[in-house]
Amino acid sequence: MNVQVFKILVFGIALYIGRPTIYADESITRFPVSGPLQSMVLEKDMTPNDTLPRGWIDMQVLDSDVQLDIRYATPNNFVNEVLYPCGRCILREQVAKALESVHASLREQGFGIKVFDCYRPLPVQQKLWNKVPDARYVTPPAKGSMHNRGAAVDLTLTDAKGNPLDMGTGYDFFGEEAYHTYTDLPEEVLQMRALLRKEMEEQGFKHIRTEWWHYSFQEQQYDLADFLWPCDGI
Ligand SMILES: [Zn+2]
């Protein structure tokens, strides 16, 4: 067997071993986080994005001006625990492109965006549920949230210099002051909430009534996913 044929054969075997497995009963797509395929395809000059499953993208690879404050990668969240190995905003490509358009429009008006959470692996959803088994605050993992599908983003507005603006409550504030229907707030706060909502909805995102920071992209139904993103090279 010549060397070229041998290489193709080995690569073919690695592709077969590394293929995503679809679990029909749960409709969860599992991707290997390590293994022969990954070690073969990783090259020194690849960006972190190249290690993600097909159809997913790192938001900052698409738009490096999007600011991150990924709270589940720190203890600064409502369960006071670090749940992600590192803070990255991973989204389905179509969702990330819609968010890029939102950002471009806001930037023209002198604003920016800061992101608190994007794709959330299903095992992390389970951890949150174990801590807070209350469907008012955490989506049950059996159902799965839009974050578990890579189709939701939690974010706030900033000024042109990146300073977060007053939105009335902090992130993950569970109370009616965070509702879109709550209007007993300063006029500037109401205007900022309305601006974020208008810009997001124009690009296909939908709001939910109880969280001013949460938007889901619902033009397509995506499967639940459970891969963890790599932290090398960031
Ligand atoms: Zn959310």
C-alpha cells in the first residue's frame, strides 16, 4: 500500500470514529471533544473556531467588538459557582450573523453590546436544574432551553466606550422589575430596554416577558447539544 492511500484510509477511519452521534430518543447531537479526528485536524495556526462542530461559530471570531461577560464562567452568577471551563460566546452561525447585524445597527447609533450567555451545554443545564429545580427560573433539562440549542443570547446595551447602561435590574434578577411589562422605571431605562428589543426583533430574535436580557432566535428549530467548547488558544 502506498503512503497516500494509507493516509486516506487512516483519515477515513478517524472521520468514522469522530462522527457525531444522533440519539433518536433525545434528539441530542453529541460531538467528541477529543479523539483521533480532533488531533488530526488541529493545526497550529487554526483559530479556536475551527475546533467547533460544523454550523457553530465563536461570536468574537465573527465580530471581535462584541464584549463578553460570560457569568457562568465565573462565580458571579445566581448559583455562585463556576460552570463553564472558560468564557466564550458560541452560537449557531445563523444566530451569530443575526446578532452581528444587531450590533452593527446599534454601533451606528453610538451603542455597543455586552453578552452574558450564549450556547449552554446540556450538562450545565442539568447542573443548574439540580441547584434550582424550579421551572420559573431554570428550564428543565428534559425540555432543554434555547440556550442549549445555541439559539439564545443574554445581553445588555453599552455606551460607545463599552460601559454597560442602566437597564433597571442586573442580569438574572428574578423579579417583576426585570419584566418587559414593568414600567415603573426611569424613562432612560425604558428607552434602553425598548431600543434593545426593537433592534433584536428586527433581526429575528424574540423576547420573553420575564427577562429583559434574554432573546431567542426562532426562525429555525435547532437540536439540543451537549459539547463543551475548547479553551486552548484564547
Ligand atoms: Zn437567557
